[in-house]
Amino acid sequence: MVNNIDGISGNRPNTINPNSKTRPEPGDASSRAPESSRTDEVSLTSSAQLLKELNEAVEAAPSSDQQRIDAIRQALADGRYEVNSGNIADKLLSLDEQL
């Protein structure tokens, strides 16, 4: 005897088609008041409102500081840009400590 478990066999369980016109169950949305008399209401907590405002502020902020980019580009072109290797090393060590 072979048990077919790939779901293609002829012995499929009965499934409900969401598009079928069946009798609504008691308490089903279609047996309640008509949609024109129902109202849906959503309220946000103060935390959710703050998150929404912060998200909007972040999206409105520029993704780069163009003035700083231009200043570094000009310093590189003029040969005035100096790399502070001690500062870079300190930042790398602090990042390593965070891991």
C-alpha cells in the first residue's frame, strides 16, 4: 500500500472556497447590519503616534549632509584632508566592543 503525501492524490480533504456562496454562519459579517450603517474606528496610542511622527521626520530628513561632502571633496582636491588614524582606531575598537 502506498500513501501519497504530496497533496495530489484523489483523496483530498474538503476545502472551503472563499468565493463560494454559502449560507452565512450566525455572527458572520454578512448576517450583521448592512455596511452603510456600520462604522469602523481606529485609535492610535500615544506611542504609536510618536513613532509615526518620528518616522515622518526621518523620511523628510536628507539622507546625506551635502555641505560636509562638498567640504571633504574640496579638502581632498586641495590636498588639505588629513586622516586621523588614532580616531579611526578608537572608533573601530568601540564597534568591536559592541559586538
